[in-house]
Amino acid sequence: MLKRRDFLKYSLLLPSLAGSGIELLTYPSFAATGNWAGNWDRTLVLLEFKGGNDGLNTVVPFTDKKYYEIRPNLAIPPDKVLKISDKLGFNQAFEPLMPLWDSKEMAVVLGVGYPQPNQSHFRGINIWNSASDAKTVIEQGWITRLFEEQDPGQEFAADGINLGRNSMGVLGGNKNKVVTLARKPDKILRQAGRIQLSDAEMNEGALGHILKQRRDLRSAADTIIAQQIGQVELTGFFSGSRLGGQFETAARLLIAGVKVPVLKLMITKFDTHAGQEPLHAELLVDVATNVAAFAKIMKSKNLWDKVAVMSYSEFGRRPFENNSSGTDHGTAAPHFLFGGKVKGGFYGEQSPLDDLENENLKYRVHFREMYASVTREWWGLKAGFIKEKQLGLFA
């Protein structure tokens, strides 16, 4: 099993292995400030909907006349939704997730947002990443803040692994150890394997030193990837999309026994100002297909109770469609959790369309309530900087 000391051995060499898709970001390890006896055998998979997902066309209020009035072109007809209550239904793109919903392994948190919402992409995601208030700027990610407050107290491969070419986000800051895997494991291995050093190169002073470091990092890549996840066979389970590749790598890591508390994934293109359909439905299909495949594999390996998947985004979309067959930056939106320990069902309430604030949806659940559930219910940690109550999302 790959542990923190193995990463420390390699991470002092170079910040990246050029062109290989693996990046080691080195920071001082956490000080043991809390060391609560948390559930550190559990992994949180964070799935960012980059751009701002349209919640109304994801969880559809199909009995609300107002929905059809303000979205004459984009509204989804009642006979085209997957009914999950007498008033709400999933977009048909979520059909692969219906078994998880029916088995109570999927939670839908309605109306998630915060007071004084910011509709800038940059500032909006910073608020979610740091768990700050709307008027407070915090540079550290909330996972970094959490682990700084309460040291995991075990030797992990890393504090977090960032899959794909994504920003550090929730893992950002200066006191954690994050590994970025920008490509699928087999591609990383092939690229890393091309780095070859001759004796002449090794003796060419500074150049030889740099090349030696690259060779050592290739060795690190081999250790991290080849020995740990390269032998896990998952061909055909996931889609060929970028998100499918991220979920595949996440599954390989966990099956191979790589100990890590956080995996960060991202799907882009949710900023649907124009021509929202069919793009939005395609994005939801990508999410649903790969989450369902991930759940199936985790169950087959008896890992589903040790994994929780949670979505988040910088904001939702406005309830009104615009003149370009799209939707603009909004506020509150639903978010989703999946896992063997997730207590499935609805949390919060749908934001009413007849009670808007500046023509936007009012939030019903503070996003930090989801974070409170993850920290206290899932990991068993105090999370003193999160003042909100937990939602009861986990068994």
C-alpha cells in the first residue's frame, strides 16, 4: 500500500514530470493540532459541476405552471421526466441513477446556496472551495482548513488526489500534499517510460542533474501508478469522456488500496448561456453514466460503504430562460450525494418560483450544511470553522 512517506521521498525532486500527466505538489505536512479519532478509512469523491448547473432542468418541478411560463422553450414536459415524487422528477438523462435512487443510496439536497450570493464564476467557486462567507476571502480550500485543524493522524498516499487538469480548489492552500493525475494511468506510464538517460547525459553537469531528477520522478510515477493501479482492469465500464477517465482512475486507485481521504473530479461546460439543449442533457448523461458505473464497481469490490460522492458548483442558473435558448448565472440549485452509507432521499426543499429574490431562487440549505455532514457524519471530525448544522445525510 502506497503511503505518505513514499510520496515524501519523491516529492522533493521536481514539481512535475514534464508531459507525463503526473504532478506532485509539495507543501509542509499538517501539524498534529487535533488528531480526532475520525473515520479515516473513508474516501470523499468531490465532483465539481464547473460553470453552474441548471438545477431546474435537472430536478424538474413538473407540476409547477410557473416553470413552464418562464421557460417556454427550455422547460421539460411532464411526460419526459423521471418522476421521483408527486411534484419533482429527474431529467431523463439521470435514468442510469434510478437504481441508486430507488435503493436509497442517492440523496438530493434541494435549494443549496448561501446568503448574498455571488454570480461571478471566480468568486462564486472560491466561496464554495473555501467554505467562506460571501464577503470574506479565504485562500485555503475547506479540505485544507479541515485537515489543518484536525490532522488525519495516519500515513496517507496524499491528502488529496486531483484527477484531470483541474484547479486545486477545495484542496488548495499551503499545508497539504496534493497529487494531480492529469491523464489515465496507462497513458502516464507510456509517457513516463519514454524518459531514457544515457551515461553521457548523466555526466553533463546541470543537465545531467535535471535529467536524473526526471528519471527519479519517472520512478515515482512507476511506483504510484504502475505498482498501485496499473494492473487494475476496468476496460469498458466507463464512458470515453474526460469525466469517464477521471472516474476510471478513481476506481483504480481505490481498488488498488491507495489510501487517500479526498479525490477531486470535475466536469466542465455547464455555463449554458446559449443553446443549452442538447448540451445540458449530454452533460447529465455523462455524470449519470459514470457515477452509476463507479457505484457498480465499488459494490463489486465491497468498497461502496467506504466511498461517498458529492457534487458541488459555483452557483445554479437563473429560473428564466434568456433570448439565446440558454440560462444565465443564478443562485440556488440541487446537489447530489451517492454512497453505501448515504441516507437516500430528499433534503431541504425546492426553491419556489413564485417567491424569487432579484429574479433568482432563494436558497433553502446552506452549502456548508453539506460540508458539516461530510466532516462530522462521514469522517467523524469536529470542523470548528463550520458553524452550520449537519443534515443527517449519512447512516
